Amino acid sequence: MADDNARARDGAVHADEVRDAADVKGSGAGGGDPFGDDPRSMWQRLRAGDLHRPMGSEVRAHHMRGMALQEAFNATGAHEGRQRGELLDQLLGTRGKGARIRPPLYVDYGAHLHVGENTFVNYGLIALDVADISIGRNGQIAPGVQLVTAWHPLDPATRRAGWEAASPITIGDNVWLGAGAIVLPGVSIGDNTVVGAGALVTQDLPADVLAFGSPARVIRHL
């Protein structure tokens, strides 16, 4: 790992984790492999959270499976609750008892998204689940929330060559994410915490706090 390489997180940098998955300096404009002669497939690198290119038959197969299920789920009508549940159980990595998601839902793969029991997800969740996204029990996810695990290197040549990586997001039990909140890669949010509408969460938040702003900051304990 190269601790001197900042991690670009779709336009922002995670303040407490300034590093890259590999020392990408010198990879060159031609897009040489930052890992050298790494025998792993791109899918194996992706699942390890390492730099990878989102290409190849294995990556495409997993992505297209998710896209097909996402499309079918988003096309369901208001009175097709059973069908929605069946499609979600196929799409998601895990869905706890009583967990509900309103379409539209947007994912990269779906299989890396885990939603705990009795959690309610309102319209328009964007869950870019290149890495795992875990949402605990009894959560409230307001409309338009974005959970973004993917990030890109700051090194221009490496980024231009199409390398990217991802870091998991973990949201505890009984968390309320307000409308339009954005959670960046590698962030954990503790149990019972409330994140205000429009907040940009760039760092971990402890349990039992109210946080909002851009970047989000703890306002008070609950």
C-alpha cells in the first residue's frame, strides 16, 4: 500500500484514509498494470478492493445480471408487492425480514448490497456496490440517498487508463439518512445516528449523534 497516494472518491477525498490501493506512480499513460504480473482476474481484484479495470467476461456477467434484475424491479407496479420482494431477494446480497425498498433503485451489482430487517428505503437510492454496502436493522433511508463505494486514483495517467477500486460502506442499526445524503467510500456510521438532508459524509460517524453539513460534522449527541 502507498500511504502517500490520496484516494479520490468521486470528487472528494476521505479525510481519515489518505491512501491508494497500490503505488500507482509510474504506471504510465499507456495504462500498465499497477500490480505488475498479478495473476488474479479483474473480478478477483474488484472483490478484494484493489485497483482493477471494470472489464472482462466475469465482471460483465455479474454486472449484467444486476442490471437485468434492477430493471425488472424498477418496472414493477404499486400493487406488485410480492413480485418486488421476489426480485429483491434475487438482486440483493441479503434482505432481512420486513425490509422494504421503493423503486427506483440503482446499483452496480446488487449482490454486494445488504439491507437489514425492518429497514425502509425510500425512492431513488443509488447504491454503487462495487464493494459491500451493509445497512443495519430498523433503518430509514430517505429519497435520493447515494452510497458510493467506488473511487478513482488521483494519478492522471492511471485514472485515464481506466483503473478504479472500491471501499465498503457500513451503516449501523436504526440509522436515519436524510434526503439527498451522500456517503463516500470506506465510511462507517454508528447505530442510532441521524444524518441530515443533503449531508456529505466523508468520514466515519460514531453512534448516537446528529450530523449534517458538507462535509458532515457532528452537531450533538442524541
